[in-house]
Amino acid sequence: MPEFLKLTPPDEALKKFLSCLPPAHPKTEGIDTADALGRVLAQNVTSPETLPAFSRSTVDGYTVRAADTYGASDSLPVYLKLIGEVPMGGKPRFVLQPTETAVIHTGGMIPEGTDAVVMSEYTQTARPGEVEIYKAVASGQNIIYAGEDLKPGQDVLFAGTVLRPVEIGGLLALGITRIKVAAKPRLGILSSGDEVVEPHEPTAPGQVRDINSYTLSALIESNGGQAVRYGVVKDDPHALEERMAQAMQECDGVVVTAGSSASTRDLTAEVIGRMGIPGVLVHGVNVRPGKPTILGVCDGKPAIGLPGNPVSALVIAGIFIVPTLHHLLGIKRPRPAAEVSAKLTTNVSSPDGREVWMPVKLSASPEGYLAEPIYFKSNLIFNLARADGLMRIPNTATGLPAGNEVKVTLLI
């Protein structure tokens, strides 16, 4: 059986792989801002207007001159003349004079002559047309001023930003209803192996259903890409090369999950090597699960060979395919993966010199999260389905003791 002569550390493998990809120049498309969740902005955005457009109250209460409330307390309230109410959605038609006040609601426009708002709970109506103030306020208290968030021409967002709900809300607050985003990179997915059949087909003895195409499609779609499935290819070099060449031509990159045998994995590497230059960059990564990973670049397009075992394929996809998508999309600052700290419930051993990603189940305790290792076999998908996250054991460790605090990358 062929052996891997050199296993490359995962970080080094990823750096080498990405450095051989050309700089990102994603295609762009215009879409409605309201539909842009998770998309990557393709152009810088500057504010076309002032935000907020007017000074407004952040609380329900009374708009006042702050100086008129100085010294107010429960035992010595200040009395102000009530002259009206600020209309919602309109401009006040009055100017407050010293010792005057008006009712104002959250979001109401601050009238001329006032510079603070007293919250309702610190007031009381003593008699008609008069308000008692029990607490002093400082100038600017409980007010958002016009332009406090943005001014016209100010940078708002930059190309390469992944749009979250908060960015979408901000853009719409500025009246920006259409934006330009990076087109979703297309990644072709092939499954190879004489033993692999489509999920809808019944299995004969010795056969397994292709689930990798679908789990990888979901991962690609959830990270901003478009998955294009090319089906199952038998262990035939001509068939694999023909299908891979088609995927390379039609897509921005290709992902191949190989069958279980070492000869099949070698076949994948040979075909990737013939797809273009520089070809295979890494064949074998110092990680568990996923040692037989293949990383290549073929005439500027990424080509990734993953192990056929479902758990291995999905774990390795998180390490290499997700950063590849970030590169193709032109994401400038990928946000860190969601992590939690947890304490191990039991001792965990690890192969010396190999980085290990182990599924764990999280549970809450009075002291925080507990991480229970799930001892897995890489061809059993429900081992991973039962996990809440993955714990990384560095290659410098031979294991971790119970009670040790670890970082768990959440599976979301």
C-alpha cells in the first residue's frame, strides 16, 4: 500500500495552497439589499446622507433645558411649565423657553431650545400644566444628535465585507436598497469510487450511498458558494479525468472525494496533476481525520481531493474549502469561527506529532460548559451529527487530561 512520504502541517498546507491561487477578482452582480444576507460586498459604500437625520430622544419623557433641572431631587423637585407634546413623525411647532417642557416619546424630534430629556419615571404631574422633575439631567442626556452615527461622504462599509443583519439594516437606514455583491463562486463536486451509489439507489452488498456530495454542497452553500454536483464517477482514470475537466471548465474550482482505497486516492492526485499547472501542491496533511487530503491549483483554479470517509471529508472541508471560498469571494477579514471554552470530562489520548480534530458533545454546568469527547470512526456520519463542535488537539500534545480547558469550534 502506498505511504505518504511527507505529511504537511495543516496551517503550512493552507498557506502554501492559498499562496498559489491568483488574487481574487470575483464577478459581481447587483441585488436588493434586503436579499443580501451572507453575501459579500463588492464595492465600498459611503454615506449619502446624515444619520440620524435629526436629533431625537432615546426615551419616553420630557424634553428640557438641562440647566433648568440642576439641583432636582426627590426632596426638592423642580417645577416646569408643560406647554405641549412633540408629534411623532413630525417637527415640533414650538420653541421651548427657560423653565418650559414638553412631552416627548422615544424617537421624537428634539425641539429648539432644549438639550436633554428627563425619563418619565423621574417625573410627576403635580397639577394641570405643570411637571415635577425629581432628577437632574446633563446636557445631551437621553439624546442622539443628528449625524452622530454618520455624516455625508463618510465611509460606511468596504468591499469584502460579509453582510450580516446589522449591515443590511444600516444600508437600508441610508436608503440604499440596491448593492453590488460578489457573485457566488461555483465549486464542482465529484464523488469517485466503484462502491459509491446515489442516495436514492438501493445498496447492494459492499456499496455505500454518496453523502459527501450533499454534505459538502450544504457547507459550500452556507459559506457563500454555489455547489455544482457532477455525480458519482467510477474508479476509471479516463472517466474521472473527463468529468473533472468538465467541472474545471464550468466552475471556479473542483472538489473530489475519493473512494476508500489508497489506489483511488492516488488516481485522484494523478488526474489533478494533469488538469493544469502547477498541479498537486500537497498530498498528505498531518491531521486526523483527513491525512490523505490533496491540495492543487490547476491553471489558477483550486482542486481539492478529500478523503471518502464522511467525517474526514467534512472536517477537512472546514479547514480548506471554507478558506478557499473566502479567497474566491474576496473577503478581506474573515470573521473568526464561533468558539466556546469548555472543560474536558475525561482524559483524551492523541497520536504523537499529529493534529487531531475530535467531535465533542457540550453540556452546561454551574462552572460553564463541559466537553464530552465522542470517540469516532471517520466513516460514521452520525458520530459527527451527535457532536456540538470540534476540539483541536495540537500536534505537540500526546493527549489532554480531564478537567483541561479547551476551545470548541461550534458546528453550525
